[in-house]
Amino acid sequence: MSEKPISPLRQRMLEDMSLRGFTPDTQRDYIRAVKKLAAFLDRSPDTATAEDLRAFQLHLTAGGVQPPTINATVTVLRFFFKVTLDRPETTRRLVFVYEPSKLPRVLSPEEVLRLLEAAPSPKHKAALSVAYGAGLRAMEVVALKVCDIDSKRMMLRVEQGKGRKSLPSRKRGIALPCCRRSCWSCYATGGRAPAGMDVPGPRSHQPNDHTPAQSRLPHGC
């Protein structure tokens, strides 16, 4: 079965995002937002006027869409009309919605212990421990390699942060015994883990992926 051809408009937007180093996940999110605008208009999104965009934002608000999602959509549409279509004036009626800042909830030591004990395997316990103890994002946790563990100084080296930026000097001081146990248990049948390979994924010979890792985290973590 042949793949559905990509329209010239989408292709140009994909090229614009690639030129700016957008990650595949970000590109998918941007395309999805523009498709929602097209569905609302029931026509090609490049035909939208400033009033159409205003009506679309009102539609999102009336539908109960939360401020973070609305603001992300505004960012996408500004990119689409300013960069891809070279029509920045079209977005003049779009506005960012105020988001009240909320202090993060700090878990008690007992709650952290219950969270870690609920992990279904040593690997997931290690991922949760590293994410919470070092303040890493899910994609940063699964990008860790065995050689990033500095046991002598009790540190982790994170080379790729948000936006796939290299951060070789970024280090976090944490306790690492559970991370070490996870690596060795996952490679128990195959000997010592190769130094350049990612911390193991669902199968010992495959690198990890942030999607299943996120699915193991409670909502809001």
C-alpha cells in the first residue's frame, strides 16, 4: 500500500521546522495543531484570515481547552503564518492566555519511598529514582548510557537535554546503587554491558524509549 502523498504546504512547514532543528515530537505536535485549524475551518489552513484565527481561539476556549494547550497552539500558528506562509500580520488577533504559576508539590520521604516501591522492575525503579533524584526529564533518563555513570564521584553526566542540546558539563549528584543494579540485572545473561550502549530498554539488547518510561510515571510526575 502506497503512502499518502504529503501536500506542498505540509512539506514546506516540515522543511522550515527541520531547518530550525525541531525534534520529531515537536514537529508532530506542530502539524497536529495546524490540522486542527484546518478541521475547524473545513478548508486549507493557509486560507485563514485574522478573524478566522480569532474565532478558532475562541472555539478552543469555549471547548474547555486549558491555557497551556491554547498557548502552545498560538505558538504553532504564529510559526506557521510568520515562517511558512510569510504572513505574520494574520496572527495579530491571537493572544497568549495567562497561566497562574503553581508551586510544585514536594513529596515527603515516605511518599517517595512508596513511589519507588511501586515500580514493576529494577529497571523502572532505577528510572524513577534518577528522574526524581536528579530532576531529569524522561527523555534525558532514557538517553543515559552506562558510561555516563560516575560511581567514584556519585555523579551522572547528561549529554543531551531538552532540544537535543549537548550538555557535557551538566552533572547531578545522586545515589546510584539502584541504577547500577538495574544495569547488571538486565545484562545478567549477556555479561557486562557495553560502555557505549544506552541504559537497557524493554529487551536487554535494545536501547530505551521515553514513551513507555513516561507511562510508568504517575500523572503529574
